[in-house]
Amino acid sequence: MSVYTHKKTSNGHAHKGLKANKRRAAFYDLDGTLVDLNLVHAAVFTLANVGEWTGRVSYLIGFAARIPRLYIAEQRDRRLLNTVLFEAFKGLSRDRLFSLGEEYCERILVSHLYPRAVELIEANREAGIEPVLVTGSPDFIVAPLARHLGISDFAANRFVFSRGRATGRLAEPVMAGDDKAVWCADYAAAHDIDLADCWGYADSHYDTAFLAALGHPVAVNPDRRLRAAALSRQWPVLHFEKAVDSAPPDDFDNHRELNHDAEQSTRGTNGAA
Amino acid sequence: MARPEGKLKELKTAELRNEIGARSDLVVRVNRRSERRIIPYGEEFLFEKLPVGTRVIYPPPPMDPLADPDQAIRYALLHPENQDPLFAQLSPNMRVTIAIDDISLPLPQMRRPDIRERLLNQVLQTLADYGVDDVHLVIATSLHRRMTEAEIRRVVGERAFKQYWPDRLYNFDAENRAELAMLGKTEHGEEVWLSRRAAESDLLIYLNINLVPMDGGHKSVAVGLAPYQSLRHHHNVGTLRDSHSYMDPTRSALHRSSDRMGKLIHKSVRIFQIETAVNTRMYGGMLDFLHKNEDHFSDWDRTRLKGFQWTLRNMSSEMRRTMLHNYAAPYGMIGVWSGDTEAVHQKALARVFQQYAVPVKGQADILIVGVPYVCPYNVNSIMNPVLVQCTGLGYLFNMYRNKPLVREGGTMIICHPLRDEFHPEHHPSYIEFFHRCLAETTDAVELEKTFEREFARNPTYIHMYRYGNAYHGVHPFYMWYWGEPARQHVGRVIAAGCEEPEVAARLGWEAADTLDEAIAMATSELGRSASITYLHLPPLVIADVE
């Protein structure tokens, strides 16, 4: 399974009310839901920062050649989009990818987090609803962001590596569409959580199945088709607005430091721990 | 209440026109030759034959509006009740907060200029004349949804909007802990919380519109600028069950509680209350036939009604909703008073009753009401089933003084299509309340005990309330409690014209395809001699039931 578990942060927030003893989780999509960026932005950043300039040019040309396929894939299937997009990473070293992921998160991603989204994650956490990221973004980008947000568990796409280099293929399950819902169900079963008590936040119509699997789906900044689905299925609709100041918060390094130990101890754990 | 008939005879014709009980044509009996009656039916209007003998109660005709509202406001500010004139209370460098009734009043929204705009222009001018700069304008939303920028602009007018929006003109936020202050507890142990800005102001000015007698008074500040921590003391099942009715403040535990809170607030905050009353001119121009007794319809009235029905029936629901909510009522201001809250409210109440009250003899076995497209909580939004329940059982049932229009154990017939339809941005917690909580129980006490706190503290609902345009998570509970006195009183509720019987069942109601079927269902139990009363809307009417 595509899950990394940093550390089991003890659930010290007893949920008062109807389901006092039940564990609950909130599953968040990332791109477009918590941040105002998409997967393509992360891909372009990564490819534009690999190795020497000759390498960058060749990767970017390769990426540009894929744009028609990416467009068609986007229209048809999110899984296909992920597959086509990540083929462009073939040949990149694991170390380089993970260091670029850290850099992308620090320089770009954190400053593009919706401030209200971070507030909501914290409010949910205080109410005893543990956050979990479920995203199609690659793990080398999601891991540092999860650390920054203090989120222990996440599901992200993972590359298949051969001799330390990306093969351009994604490890199963590919985090897109229905597979997100399946992953949530497995995660809930492993953690003794009832999905009916869980919240889900996503922005794309490709996430309809993911949201439908949860008891409390919320459409966040929904695209046209998800908005229509939300209206017909009576899902609440939430809007996050972009941060006015795009400078990264000062405490990024502190967050990273605080969560560093946890990451070292459990990184790479497979399966819904 | 109405004056004795002997007293009425002593009055001159001009005085008599607006006297409660002076008009005998407001309560009519349906006979064989009677015309069909207009009945609000969600976003449409029915035109239905009522059984012979049915009593129809019509609202009093609109009182003449004040000839010069601006002059009347000026006079009120200069001649307040039990307080110095506004200008005499001002000094430079003082901190002033102006609280304003939100979009829930009046209904439908009124034509521009809104009364609040007129009031604001004069109050702000007075403040400016006396060098008061530290002025904030707060929309007193309490747990209602935030008004949008366009809605606020429409209500306060261009002048105030341009000068104060957005830094000094904003919606009250009942979940911003830093902006709330606890003022103490009443002798009944009720915690009194208030907007910190208002509590720390040298002068709090409240601008109110009284559409019905439930509005205004201490309730304006004690509810409009208060958070859940305060509201839970009176917006609860016990208090609302002890309110007979909401429209009669002297017999309403809800009002007694908010009065206690208001008095406590008065001890620490200087309040200058400005209350206004509007007449019953809800529809004008091409729609003025909606106010008429159908027996007096001309051919032109019938043609307009048919045309209106046809138009509404053939529009898409979105277009129909937009058209109806964009309609602005030509309400006229029939009074304005300022000064001490209680003294002002007494005068406003007297005028409101003068406009809305109709003496009615005796209760009925069956009460028919039509729920219209709008209630205080769905302006520019969808009337969902929980709000239909609130409007039917909460508001329309409570349109009485002394005794309910329907006898204890009687039947209420509520005309509405009752669709399983919710606005996902305005009413997110209503969706869960309807599909999860009501699926488990319709018992208000059980709902209050089991679910209320969970919804009130739900982070997503709080987030949507604070930063979106959602009603607070706890709001659907209040809507349900609002119908509690009616649920305790009536024996049976039938939804006439119900399109989705499962929705009616979820509310604990029975469903009937048509009004005729609903009446047949009611009379099958109560007998064919059962008395029927139809409360004619629009506009609004308050029955003084003997």
C-alpha cells in the first residue's frame, strides 16, 4: 500500500459527544484542496531542477512532448494522467527526487497552502479527528509536507525504482479515482475506524468515488463536475481562498526538525499501519 | 388586543381604519359561491377551492406609510424615549458600534432604500457632525450565515458601504473567541456573552426592523450579537415549549430569557435602540392581487394570477428561485422610535400589533397554512424540509396571541411540495441533521441531548460558518426546537401537495397528494363537521384568538 506512517501521534483528544470512544479520521486530497497548485506544477519544478542544464532541457522537452497525451489523459482518467505524467521522471535518481521534493515543499508548496485549510486541519485534530493525506502527488513531495503539517499517515503515489533510478512506472496502487476509496477502506479497517464517521475533502470530480466512500464528504473549491455531483448528492461545499502573502511561514524548519525523528523511525513502512 | 366594540364606535372613521378589530371583512366564511383561495406552495401559488364553512383569516390592509420617513427618523433621533437625544450622548474620541439587523428581515427583502440605509445615513451623519471617528458597523447575524458583500451593500447603501467596508463594516462572528466577551450571568444562571467590540464601546446603537412582534426589544442585542454560549440558554426545547407564543412577548419564555440577558447587558453597555415597523405591503404593482380577498377578484386579477402561476410553473427551479428572491417588497415604514430599549420596544410592539392583529373567535379543528418560498433563514437560498417545518410549525402556528388557531389535538395541514433539497453552502449542517439525526429520532429532547453539542462544535461547520456563508452547525437544531410548541399541541400534521412522502415521514408528518386529500384525511378522523381555518398569506397576520 502507498502509505507512510511517521509516528502514531497518540490521540489524546477525546471526542466528546455521541461517539466518545470512536476513532475518527479526516482524509484530505492535496492538489487543489489544501494547496492552490496541481500535480503538473510539481512535475515541471522537479524536471526543471534536475542535474545539469542539458539534462533539464532534455527532460523538459520530453515533458513538452507529452503535453497532448497529458491533456487527453486528463479528460479521460486521473489514473492515466498520473501514469503518463510520471513517465517523464524515468531515469532520475531516488536521492535527487527526494531532495527536490524537500526543496519544492519548502520553497513552493508551503507558501501555497490555503491558510484556512491548515486551520481546519488543526480544528479537526483538536476535535479528535486525525488528519490523513490521500493524494495522487508523489511521495517525495508529500512526505515533507505531511511532516510540516504534523500528519502521521498519508497515501501518495510511489515510483518503482531500479538500481536507485526511477523506472517511470508507478507502484500499485496508483492513488487516483476509485483506488483512493479502496485505500481509505483498508486504512479504516486497519485502524478500527468506521468510514461513516470519517470526513473527506477533495476538489476534483475524479475524487467522487473517494468522497462517496466517506460518511462526511465535503467538496472543496470543486470543479464544475464535482460541484454538480455535490449538489445532487447533497454534499457540503467549502471554499478556501489563496493566501494573501505568499511568503513561506517562518516555522517551516522548526516543523521539519520536530518531525524528523519520527520520519526516520518509520519511513518506508508499507501497509496501512 | 382589540378594543371593545362600544369603544370602537366612539372613534372617528380615520382613526378606525387602523384599529384592531374595526374591520369585519378580515375573517370570512367560504360558501358555495365563494372563489377559490390563493395558497402559497413553496415557489408556486395554488388556487384551491376550500370546503364550504371554512374560515379564512386575511391580514389587515397596509397602514399608510410615513409621509417623510427621513424626517420621521430625524425626529426620533432628536426625541428619544427615556434618553437624551443621540447628539447629546456623543463626544469626540468615543468608541461607537452600530449593530444592524441582518438579511432575515424584512421578508422578502424590501425595495431600496432599505430602512437600515435611511437610519444609517442619519446616524452616521450625526456621529460625523460630533467628531466621532471610531465607529464600527456590525451586521448582527448571531448564528445566521454571513451576508455577502452584495447583500450588505444593498442593505446599508452605497454611502456607508464605501466608507466602512470591509474594515469597519463586517458580519458578527460568533466563533471568534478573541472577539467575544462574557458579561456575567443572569439570576437564572444564563451566561451572557456579547461581541467584544460592542461590549467595550462607549455607545452601542442598534438599528432594527420589526416585521413581526417577535422581533426587536432586548432580543436584538442579546441574540443578534451573541454566540452559542448565550443562545443555548433560550434556544432550547424547554424554553421554547414554554413560549405561547413567540409572537406574544408577554407569554414567551424565549423573550423572558432574552429580556433578562438584555437587562444584564444594559448594566455594562450603553445602548441606544432604534426600532422601526413596516406595514403589510408585501406585494405591489402587478402582484398586488395576492393581498386581495379572492371573492373580490376582478377579471384582471384572475388573469394576472393565471399568468403568474403559469410563469412560475414553466420556469426552471433555479430561474424561479432567482426571480422570487430578487423580488423586492414595497414595504412602507409606519413608525420609528429611538432611545431606551424597553420604552422603544413597547411603542414599536403596539404599532406592529395595530398593523398585523386580527381578532378571531374560537379555535379550529383543522388549520390550513401555505408555506411560501422564503423564511428568515433561506433568503437567496433553498427552502429545505427542516426550514419548511420551522416555517409551518414554528412561525405560522405561532401567529397568534392568547390561544393557538388550532385546538389542542387538532390537525395542521401544511401546503408545500417538500422536496429533499438543500443548499450545500448555506445549510451544510442541515443536510446531516435531516439525513442522520432525524433518521434516528424526531424527539427534540433526544436530539438536543444526543446531537446538539456535536454539531455546535463541529470544526467543518464552524469553518463554513466563519469563512463561508453557512448557517452555524447548531442552527438546524434551533429550527427543529422552534416547531416544538406546535408538535406538543397538534395531534397530526399533514403535508398537502407533498412530492416526496419519505421527506414528510422523516419530519414525522403524513403526506397527501392534494389539499383535498389532506382535508379528507383530517376530516376522516375529526368528523365531517370539523371546523377548518385557513390562515391567508401573504402578507402576514397575527390572530388574536378569543
